[in-house]
Amino acid sequence: MDYKPHRPSCAQRLREDAADRGESVQETAHRIHAHCGVTLLRAHRLARGLTLQEAADGLSTLGARYEAAPRADGDQLGHWEKGRQPRPVTVDLLCEFYASTAQDLGLRGSSQFSSPDEPPAEERAPARRSQQALTPAVASRRAADTIPLSFEQQIDAARRSVDRTLAVGTVTPTQLDLLDEQLLWAREQYVYTPPAPMIEILLGHLSEVEDIAAHRQPAAVQVRLSELTAMIATLIADALMKLGHLRRAQSWYATARNAADDSGNTELRARVRAQAAMLPYHYGPIEAAVALSREARILCRNRPTPTAAFASAAEARALAKLGHAEGAEAALRQATEIFERSHARADTGNDAFAFPERRFLLYMSGTLTALRRTAEARRVQESALALYPEKTGIDPALLHFEAALCLAHEHSTEEACQLAAATFLRTDPAHRTPIVEERAREVVEVLPPRVRGSRVARELREILALPPGQM
């Protein structure tokens, strides 16, 4: 840029105008970049309303998950925002933090560091070369004649193939109706099926959608195919998150947003973003969870829909966990009002893309627990648990863990640890995934340091350390 950039207050006005128009954060960033004369990287930070220090703190929190991740302070981030090219490992971290591509951020570079659940690049290269230009359907048909793919390689190959076919896209209405029926069945199964076998089911449905979308379709057909892709990719991302495959989950959430944006369906675009906020909510940075849920709420434009209630409830829960009590309470009031107007309370069926009363109460419980309004939280938890069917997933366990957190906040150490241990052991081993383990460990972490060495706390840690076969 050869002229002086505008002041941050100018970007703030543009951000507020964009919120009124329902623009996405990506659109807002490009508007700030063009109008204020700042780099795309800085524009993305300003579009989210983050200070340099807040963004640097979020990057540091995110980078702590990876062994070779860089550490960034506010000064260093400022240099990158003025045009200095960061190292490829840093580019990868910035892309994940801002949920954008390197091109979107005006950077160049590629991922060179691996997460705990991904092998080093030199080990991944042969597998990636062997999978180029193969859709999941083609890969599975050739499996008998080639080296068998690992579970992780199948996941990565499927996602890359989806990203390719989204760019290109002759099918009868009956075929589309059958695909809709199959996905609705999968959405109902997802509520109570463990994540690992569910991923295999979803990849099968995704392969069928891809086979049709391999040739660009008429606009109306392409919209439906993109919608189906977005929903399937979101469920795959959620299942991977439950299994602890965090980097892959983040990549699949990006694919889901790409497909939803391609469909032009505003409600779906908002829903995917609200769902994607679950990853940073559980694993950090919390600021990213706030940004995603807020973007989803803005896309809803205050329409009284279940998705709008979901987005506001997700924002409230994330703000509460971040310690912003006033903002969390305001978002929770808004979520309650929208939920009441959305008529979602009448929805009692099983559908992973629904937002029935029990899920609304789950989010309310998380908000009240983080705000330490324990008496209210426990009443909400009891109401929510009474609404869950016998055949369900991990939500009831999460509610019990939050009840244990309330007990811990009330200094009832023995009851808190006993409830957390009983909940963990009672959970079906197929559902006892890393996300469940993390919630159980959180009960120990919130205990005062002087009681973390108590007998019941030690017993809870020992239970969490036992291998599945000994539980």
C-alpha cells in the first residue's frame, strides 16, 4: 500500500455496517482491506474486532497444541500485518486461527508442522501422491489392487476430493430425493451412533453425492448437492472432533463452510458456522468460538429460527467460558427470546441438525455453569436430562459433568469427583472419546489446589488413566 492506512475506528464503522447488512466476516475483511488500505491479514483481525494482543494470545493458545508451532506476540503479529512474510508454519497457524486460506490472508506458504494425530509431512507424502485424482468411491474400488489405505488416509483423501469437486459440479429429481432421504436417516442415526462407525456411513453417502457432482449440474441441482455436501462434511467434522482428530476436524469444518457458501443457503451457512464453533469452544482458542457463533448470528439477521437460537446460545456459552459475564448474559437472553419465537420447543425428534429444547438447555447449562450460577444451572440440567430419549449420544454425559463442575464450584469435592467418575464409567466405551475424557478432567482442574491431592480426586484421575479394557 502506498498511502497511509486508515485508523482502526474506520474499520470499526465498516464492521458495524457489515453486521447490519448481514455480511460474513470474510466479506467484511475484504471490504476493510479495500477501503482502509491495510493488508488482508490485518483486515481479517479488524473484521473480527480483535486487538493485536488478543489475536496474539489466541494464536499462542492454538499453537500450544502442536510441537513445532511458532509462538507469536503482538509485535511480531504487527510486523506480519505490515507485509513481512511469515514462515510456512506460521502461515498454517494463521489460516487455522482465522478459518481462512493463505490466499484469503494475502500470504503464501503451506503447512509444515503436524498435530499429534497427524504423521510428519515426509511420511504423508507417498500416501498423498498415490491418492491424487481419486475420489473416495474410486479409491475404495481400487483398494483390492493397491496398498490398503489407513483410516487417516481415507479421511484426508475424502476431504481433498470433496474440495476438488466443489469447483466443478445429469440427475433426476428422484435421485436427489433419495439422497435427501439417505442423509435424513444418517442425521437421525448420528444422534446416538458412535463417531467412528458413523464416519464410515457418512463417507459412503458423500461418495454418492460426489459421483453426481463430478460434472457441473444445473444451478438448482448444484445448490442441493452443495447443501448435502455441507451437511455431511459438518457431521464428519463433528465426529472427528469427538475422536480427538482436531486438525482434520478443522479442515472438514472449512470444507463444510465452503460447500454451504457455494449453496447460497443463508440458513445453512449460519448453521455450519455455529456448529464449527464447537471445536474452538472445547479445545480453544475461545475467541474463535465467539467469532464463529457471532458470525452465524449475524447471518441469521435476527430471524426467529432454530439456527438463530443455536448461534446466540453458542455465543453465550463461549463468552461465559471466556469470562465475559455481561456479554454472556445478554446473548443468553437473546437466545431464549429467539428460541421461544422459533417454535423449536415442539421439535422432539432425533435429528443432528435440529435444535430441540434439550439441546437449548444443554447450551444454557454450559453458560450458567461457566458463570458459576450453580443453583440455576443444576435446575436446567435436571430439566434437560428429563427430555433426552433412552437411545442418545454423549449430551447427557456432558450435562452430568457440568453438574459435577457445579458441585466443585460449591466446594463439594467428594460429590463432584464421585459424580464425574460414575458418569465416565457409565458412558458406553464406544462413546468414551477424548472429548468425554476432557470434560471429566475439567472437574479435577477446577478443584482448589489444596484438594486436588485428596483421595477422591486421585481416584478420578486413576479412572481416567485406565485403558478401556480395564474399565
